[in-house]
Amino acid sequence: MKRILVKNGLFLTGSEQAPVLHGSMIVEGDRIAYLGESVPAEELAKGFDETVDGKHRLYMPGLVNTHGHAAMSLLRGVGDDLALQVWLEEKMWPNEARFTAEDIRVGSLLSIVEMLKFGTTAFVDMYDHMDEVARAVEQSGMRGCLARGVIGLCPPDVQDAKLQEAIRFAREWNGAANGRITTMISPHAPYTCPPDYILRFVEASHELGLPIHTHMSETAREVAQNEQEYGLRPVEHLEKLGVFDRPSLVAHGVHLNEREIEILARHDVRVSHNPGSNLKLASGIAPVPELLRAGVKVSLGTDGPASNNNLDLFEEMRLAALLHKGTSGDPTAVPAVTAFHMATSMGAESIWLKDTGVLEAGRKADFIALDIDQPHFEPASNYLSHVVYSASAKDVTDVWVDGVQLVCGGECLTLDEEKIKAEFRLRYAKLMQG
């Protein structure tokens, strides 16, 4: 079992006991074996296969992106500055209908490179041709919580085929890649899946023992449409259909009232807050302080790279901390420490990853390093504040998942970035030619 010593480092652990620590960390296999100020003599006596000098580095838990569509990197910049429904119906869906499995493979690989270099160690993906996404995750070494997203606006036989594909994918890939891949069941949204179809996903979730992930209450138009068609707002609609009887993660949750927040809290529904995408599409700003006060687990997602348009969780962290101060007039609405946890430990909890999101002995060795020998990290006063309000994804130098280094000095070790970019350009050119 490989042993790694990271010495002379600054650790932003995410734990309440020792949130900031100057010292050393020992990684043994895929887990953190020790984290403290000085390495015990008995640990030193065991020796190490690799020693990393942590001087000028800040180590922290890897970031967790709890909602996205990786292959949509192929549509980055294709439909900017449009409302969600126009963006979907006129720009996204027509182009996505032409996507091949190879498009999905290359688009996903490009996004995985972007996420890894930006310090993301685990991500949620809901899309089509998910076997390609899973293979890309397996190759990359990072974690993926994956689901075949299903739009049900189609004939019954097509609905059946999509559902069976979603079930087959979820069953075959759950626990794959030494446990780095987990799966969910994902009806796209209440406005794209009829109620009887959603019921079938709930049934599949029960049978498979897997969570449900869906878009919900992203726009005011969507909420009004749900009320008009079904007599209920989306939260009560999904509750009535039994979705929240299953472990659930919903994306967006922008338009929620007090009753709906109470329902989400009662059912322990997790919410992925996507501030950048919601702002760009003018969908609104989710009531994150209210959700947090009610005890709802709120994490951060980028959404797809066609609606954000990057996969930078440092940017989402900063937006989450700043937006809710500005809209509420309360500078304590989402403190830096809360935004940090939304991107790390709450992200991990939101996708049922029990051993990640915090740096402490016994946890999985999923961590990243930032270069803090830079002007915007001075003075050495409050590094948690610096990470949220000053840092950027470009500060990430190194990334480990399961104790395996995936990024070193800003370069991906498991994926050939230049080859992926070349393939991506060819696929994009072909796609745009029709």
C-alpha cells in the first residue's frame, strides 16, 4: 500500500476540530492516515514511498459539483443571453438531437479535464449516452455520480425505451471504478415528464435502491405551468408523486415559498444551488439562506458549460457568498465558511459520499493544492476567507482522488489534454456543419 507524506503544508481541513492546520498529512492507500502538526515517530519509522513538500501550498478537500451536463461543452457560447425556454427549445434541444455517442465522449472528456484542473474531484452528471460519460470518469480517476437524464415528451414506446436504458445504466455502473462511480435515477423535470412517467422512475428508484435527481422550480414560468397543468406547484407535485419518499437531489430550487421549503426540509431533499447558471439565464436567485435555516442541505453546481459557461466552482462559491448578502441586505446571510462547506462537505453529503469532503484521518484522500505564494493570498490572516473571496480555479496546482495524483503542476496525468482538445475541435466543427 503506497504511503505519501505531505509535509510543511497549510491545511484548510473543513473539520470543526482543526479548521486550519500547519503541519503534515500522511496518505496510505486511498485514505488519510494522519493529519497533524508533527508526524509521530512510529509513522516516520514506517517510511514513505513519496514525500511532497507543501511549502507555499494550501491543501483543502476537493470540490464537489452537484449538478451539470458535461457534454454540453460542445454548445458553449452557442445560445447565450436567452431565457431558459428559448435557450432550450431553439438552441439546445435541436443541436443535442444530433449528438452522437462520440460527441458525448469527447465533450465529457473536455469538461472532465476542465473540472480536474479547477480542483473538482467529484461531479454529478445527468445526460444521454451515459456509458460514454462513465467510461470517461473511469479513465480520469475522479468521482462521478451519474444518471441517464430522461425527457418524457415522447411516444409511450420511446418512454419505455428511455426508462429501461436509465435503469440498465444505473444498475450496471453503480459502484464501478473501485466505487468512484455511483448512479441515480433522473426524470429530467416535472415539466418535461408526465406524472405517470415520473411514478415509474420512483418505482425504479425503490427497486434499485438509488436516489432520484431532477430539475425543479428553476423558473417562474415552469412553476406557473405546473400549477396550470396539475393544480400544484412543483414541490407539492413531486411530493404527491412519491419522489421525496426516496433520497432526492433537486437542481436549482429558485422559486420556492415557505411551505415548499418546509416540505423539502421534512423529506431531507438536497438542493443544488447553481448561482452562475441561474443568473445567466435570468432564472432568479434561490432562497439559500432560508433553505439553510430550515436545515436543508444546500450544495453548489455549475450546471452545464453551455449555460454557465465555465465549470469553476471557486466562482460559484464566491457568488453564493456574495449574492445572498446583496439581495438580503444581511452580510451574514451566507458566510464564507458556509459557502466553503457548500462546495466541499455539503456537496459530498448531498450526493451520499460519506467519506469525502473533509480532510481528517480515516477519510478518503480526495484533496487539492493551491499555490498561495501569490499577492492575492496576502496577508496570511484568514485563509478560509481568501479561498472564498480571493482565490480562483487557476490557483489549483495539484489534485488527488483516492490517494492517486490526477493533476500535477496544473497538468492532467490521467488524460491527454492536447489529444482531447484536438478531437473536440473536430467534433465541434462537424456538429456545426450539420
